[in-house]
Amino acid sequence: MQWETVIGLEVHVQLATQSKIFSGSSTAFGAEPNTQANAVDLGLPGVLPVLNEQAVAMALQFGLGINAEIPEVSVFDRKNYFYPDLPKGYQTSQMYEPIVGRGEVEILLDDGSARVIRVHHAHLEEDAGKSLHEDFHGMTGIDLNRAGTPLLEIVSEPDMRSAKEAVAYLRAIHSIVTYLGISDGNMAEGSMRCDVNVSVRPKGQEEFGTRAEIKNVNSFRFVERAIAYEVERQVELIEDGGKVVQETRLYDPEADETRSMRTKEEANDYRYFPCPDLLPVMVDSAYIDHLRESLPELPAEKRARFQDELGLSAYDAGVLSSSRAMAEYFERTKDVCGDAKQAANWVQGELSGALNRDALDISDSPINADQLGELIKRVIDNTINGKAAKQVFQALWNGEGGGENNSADAIIEARGLKQVTDTGAIDAMVEQVIADSPAQVAQYRDAEPDKRGKMIGYFVGQVMKASRGTANPQQVNTLLKEKLDALC
């Protein structure tokens, strides 16, 4: 039997506010446990929440960014459950009237095709605290620094049909929220994580299968691996005569498996009801228009502009617009060197390779966009050739110039890499190499004309060696061919 996978994601995005959603406590990452939790976060008697307007604005910006419906009124609810890191005994969330309604997110797949994934809604809620198990020898510690941190939970429709589509959707969400500046998207610090709902059904069947929810997956790679494992588990279970149980599961990256945590709760298990301490949130059209005017150019718009105005391929435009930092770096490089295609090639090639090798983000690149742009200019104006350019790039990466001298021009000058374009000088080197290579000249002369092109590489290599790599390769090729053919 052929099986179809059905996937929906609930993405939790920590909003980049300076204080929590209902209190003035700091949201900064990395503080000592319980040093950023006040009376509101601790759920002490008699305290009242005050809604953070910036969290509301950020949620609405996201809604505008995915062309979602924006209701005039949204309402906070209490989601009741008991857990040690939730001292109030309930989480303030939005169940029935969320702040963002239906929207759409376009994803790009590896084959260059695009798909639209529907967003059911996005709602605001507060984060819970964190349970710490490793340092207490049989006991659990509670850190309430995260309690009350503002989250935007983005709930998709079950529109994804493979792990790769789910990862593409998650990357698209990450790109949108970081472009908007409403979250840093740092998955390692918990700024973005997701719950993955997975089910399988026979191909062609309309009815959904029973789903399992994999909680709190915090990397793109783990999402893909968790889905792959869960799909295989469910298919094997059904084919062996068993039934999938609706439950919440945990993904263990070390064992590369999902494990059952608890049976899946339904909405009525949480006894949702409107929060009596918070008024409904009402937004008017003027406020929405103000937020819409403040939106930056978003990934899809930037991708289209890179193709239409700069003439980049769909692939190049997609890669270079995938993150705001990448797009800004590329555009600055392009502005400095004046050639969009060359800038795209270097950013995606040499630069991205070095970043991957050293596990660096582009925002931490040792070579800034101005330096890379100046280097590319020297290739374009034939000051240096491609081989020398790679040497200069590595020297810039290593900071060899030091301080103000760490520039392409300074390194080219210090290393004597300036390309020899003087025809007379190159001609003399070509003549010398031909004179020193009688056996190779004889082989060239005796070869069939259509095979001589491959043989010329030896002579080019010798000339480049003689010039210490500074001769213009195009001129070398042209002169060698003229002189060798004249001997035939």
C-alpha cells in the first residue's frame, strides 16, 4: 500500500520585546535562574497583568506580512493546567478569538517549485517557566525567567506532505519573522521552536489518519529527522495490524527516535474561558495602516526584485533573499562592486563555503560586504585574476592585512599579485616556455587540430608558473594558440 504523509506545524516564536507580555520583567537570555521573574510572573495573589503593546504590534506585523485576516477584536483566554513551571495554574493564551486570522505562506522547494501553505491563525500567549533536571540529583529545579515571555504561536493547516516541505515552511516562517525584526529566530536559545503534528493515510483517501504531536523540536534538522522517524513508525504500526494513538511524543535527537510522553489532550481538558483580568484587544484601521506602512521589504518581494531588476536566476534570488542578513550583505557587496551576478557568485560560493567551514553566521563574517565588494572590483577591472582573488579572499578572512590595511588593495600590493596585462611581458614569457618545451611542442604539432585545445593547458600552466600566477590567463591563452598554431 502507498501511504501519504500529512503534516501541520505549530510554530512558537518568541517576540523581541524588551519586557514580558504582562509584566515589566526583562526577557534577556542567559540570566541566572529566577532573577528575571517578578510578582506577576510568579503568580502571586493580588497582582494584575498589563498587556505589552509592542507584543500586540509585532503580532499584527506578522499578520500583515502573510496577508492574513486581521480581526478588529481579539480576546485572551485562560488555559488551565497544573505543572510546576506554571505557578499560576493557568497559561494566558488566545483560543477562540486570536489576534491574527487566516493567511498564507509561500514555500520554495528544492526543485525550484513553489507551494502555498495556509496558516489557520496566529495567537499571542505567555511562555511557561523551565524545569531543570540535570543539576539536582533526583530532584527538579524550576527557573521562572521565561515565565511570561511573549510568544506568537503560528498554527498551520495540515497542508504539508513531506518532511522537506515542513522544513521549507519552517524556514519561510523564520525568514519572515527575522525580516520583520519581531524575533531573532535563535532556535538554540528557544526563540523559535515548533510542535509537529504527523499522521499517515492511504494514498487517495480524503479522511485524515490519527495524528501524533511531537513537542518542542528546536532545529530544522531535527524537524526533518523527527518526521521521518514518526512516519516510518506509524506506517509499520498500521501495517502490522496496530492503531496509531493520538498522543504527545518527544523527539530524542541522540537516539533519533520519538517517544510517547502522554495521551493528547483536547481543548476541553484545559477548561478555556475568557481571562477576567484582561480586556479585549481592539485595533482600528488607522493603527493597522500605520503598521503596514512600517513593514520592510519581505522575502518574497525581495526575491522577485532580485530576479526582475538584477537579472538573477530564481535559485540565486531565493538563496540570497532567504535571510535578511544575507540579503543586506549581498546588496551592499553588489553596490560596491557594481555587478550583481559577480556579487551573487562570490557570496554564495567563496563566502558561504568559508562560513560553513568555520560554522559562522554571515553576521559574524570576518570579511565585511565592503571588503568583498572591493575584492570583486579588482577581478572585474583585471587588476587580479581569479586564482589571485582566492588568495586575497583567504588573506582577508585571516585578517592578515591588520586594521586599516586589511583591504583587498593592501593585500594585492603587499603580495605582488597585480595581474600582468602588458602584452610585451606576456609575449616574452610565452616565447620562453615554447623554447623550453620542444617535446610538448612536437606533440602539439603532430596532434589532430580538434585535440590541440586540451594540450594547450600544459603551456598555460608553465606561463602562469613563470609569472607567479599574475599573468592574465585570457591573454596567455590567446598568445599561446597563435604562436603554437604558427608552428604547425
